[in-house]
Amino acid sequence: MAQALGVEDPSSRAGTALTVIATNIDMASDNEGPICQDTGMPTFEIKTPVGANQIAMKRDIRDAIAEATRLGKLRPNSVDSISGANSGDNLGPGTPVMHFDQWENDGEIEVKLLLKGGGCENKNIQYSVPTELPHLGRAGRDLDGVRKCILHAVWQAQGHGCSAGALGVCIGGDRTSGYQHAKEQLFRLLDDTNPDPKLAALEDYVMNAANTLGIGTMGFAGGVTLIGCKVGVLNRLPASFFVSVAYDCWAFRRLGVVLDAKTGEIKRWLYRDEKQPAKRMAAGEGFKLTGKERTITTPVSEDQIRQLKVGDVVIVSGDMYTGRDAVHSYLMKHEPPVNLQGSVLYHCGPVVMKDNGSYKITAAGPTTSIREEPYQADIIKRYGVRAVMGKGGMGKRTLDAMAEAGAVYLNAIGGAAQYYARCIEKVLDVSLMEFGIPEAMWHLRVKDFPAIVTMDSHGNSLHADVEKASATMLAKLAEPVF
């Protein structure tokens, strides 16, 4: 990400996003807080000697996950798939994910952890080749077909998965093993070299080609779309040829440790250089104010909103409300618990702690907005919402509703959880707590909360423009390479 920061024009939208990301990284490091409020699905890869007590290790891992959640290091993310109830401690059937493997190293235990959030998890994709791909044509059962699948995976993610992203890819396997092996590739170092020369060439090609698509950081257009691509391969059935892609966001959270198998003492850390402290990344303090920013204070009038255009940087102050999937579904059937006329509705599932009897938001970046596309147009028109804030943009139905009712979409910087938490002055109240902390409607008082208008009330959408332009660049990569 530091290299990406040096590539982009700091005055561009992508450059501004990277500056905020850099500031957020420093804040998270200083505060030992979540770099992104969506702390994801904890996935452990554990290698043990023969005879290690895996039952005891599973118990210890579950205890650690519950404790980390209690301390606010992890957001409660484990939800019953039938009832929708949040367990509150990140424990439940299937969470956390633990994969054990024995190895012929009697002296050591290796534990690796990957925290991959829901926004990037939703951009995972699996192809069954041969297949026809938009803008690229036929992808066959060969390395060039794999190349096309990977490029399409990058293109379809746009800004929804918090680009710049990293890809783990598996060629082959079955539908289940392919996805697992793809995710395992995300444990490789970003600067390693694949021992298979053909796969090494493919990884290098994808890195170079993907960064010509013009998708850029957060889908704002720009020269940095990928920070890594790692490819593995498994044998397959003759009748099946899958290409599985695990997309990860710029935050790319992982950590590993090697333990003494007899004493449990830490022998060394993985993905961490203990001899070198973390370098400061930020070149400034996030959004650099130029005097051209548009300031709005809630409640906002339709006239104020109609004056905003795509590309405007908006500084929001006043009261606003969070709302994710459960809130949007609720509002389709029930009246809102608050008056949303002239409001800002923030797609956010924060990390929240109790502080002397009151609530405190410790991480508050945006979630992926496209999930709310089935609801958003109706909610804007029905309740007078003037601004929807999230990441990655929304679709045509929402865009049309914004033009009709007078509303805009504000794109906050994905993952900038610490940066935005500093803009929240106070938690005023909370509604619909029965949905759990991430899905509740939090009533927030904010000051100088910055975002960029990427969909306006005049029918303009930066996201549609970038998708169209990047599709043109993608089509130029259709000719065979391998």
C-alpha cells in the first residue's frame, strides 16, 4: 500500500483515497484497533506434529476468539443463518473456521490466521470452463482460459471489495477444495515467486494487466487495482475444470506464529518483522482540504442536494444513522424508529464498546452498498433520505430514485475504520438492537465526516463510468497470451 501511495496522483480521487487509507493504517497501528470495522470470518490454518491434542487447541482458539471479541478487537460477526440472531462472541457452528494438518516436524506447531471481511468475501467467484466471459470471449480449458477468468474476476469486483485487492487463485480441484485452496494462496508472501515457472509467469502477467484496467483504489479509477496475485493448482476430475478466485481487500489481515510443540512458547512470528518497527505511512492527515469542499449539516434540504455533483468532496456534520441489511429489510415493512427526512443513512456495521455506561464507536468504516440495491430506491422515496453513504456504489434503480427524489450517494473510503471513528463525536442512541451490534441502527453525531459524491441527483454515476471504461480496457486483453 505504501508503494501504491507513491504511484497515484495525490490530487486524484484514488490518490485521496490512498492518503486516507495510509492515515487509517497509522491510526490502527497506534491504537492497536481494527484497521477495518468488518473483522471478517476468522480462518485458522494449523500444522501440528503427530499426537498434538487438536481438541484442546480448538478449545483454546474458541476461548481466544471470544476474548478478542469482548475486548473489541473483533466485531461480533457470527450470525445464525436461520434466525439471524448474532451470537455476540463470534462463536457458533462453523465459526471460527479451523483447518488442521499434520506435518513431519515434531518440534513445532504453526498457526496462521486470516481475517477476510464480508465485502471482499462476496466478490469471490468460481468459473467452470469452458465458458463465455463478458468482454473477453471464450475461456477454454487451458492456461489462457485461466488467464481470462482471473482478469474477469478483477473486473467484476470493481470497488465493491475495497480495491486495491489481492487474489488467491486455484486451478482445478472440485468446487469445495478449489475455493479452500484459493484462500490458502492468500497466506503466501506478496513478494514471493511461484516455484512453477508457468504459474509465476501467469501471476506476473495478471499483476501487470490488471493494473492497466483503470479501476483503481476503491473503484475511483487509477493505476493500482491489485497488490497481489497468487495461483495454486490441484488435480481435477476429467469432466470438471474449475477456476476459483478468493478476493481479498487492501487491508489483507493475516498473522502467523510458530510455537514450541512441547512448551507452547512462541518461537517466532510470521508476517511480522520484529527487528523493524512498523513504518509510518501517512503523508498527511487524510482528506486534504482545498477550500472547494461542500459542507452539509443534517437535516439536509433537497435544494442543497441538487447542487452537488459527482466528484464533489462533501464534509458532513450533524446527526446521521447507520443501516445495513437487517435495517433495510425492516424499513420495507415497518415505519422507521426515527425521522429519516433530510437524513444521511450510513451503510456501516461499527465496532462498539461500552464506556462508563455509554456506547463508544471504535471502528466505523463503510460496508459494501450494492447489497442494499433491492431496498434503497424505495427507502429514499418513502422516507426522504437525502444522502446514502457507503462504499462501492449502487445500481441504476437507486440512481433513478436519487434523480427523482433528490438524493446523492456519498462514497466513504472502505476499511478506513479508525479514521472515520475519529469523526464521531457521540453515540446518541441505538434502535433495533435485536439485530445485533453490526446490524442495529446507531444514531450518531458526527463532525467533519468526509466522503466523495459518486452518484448525484442528475443521473450521473462514477461507478457506472469506471465500469464501462474498464470494460473497454478488458476487451483489449482478449487475445491469447499463453
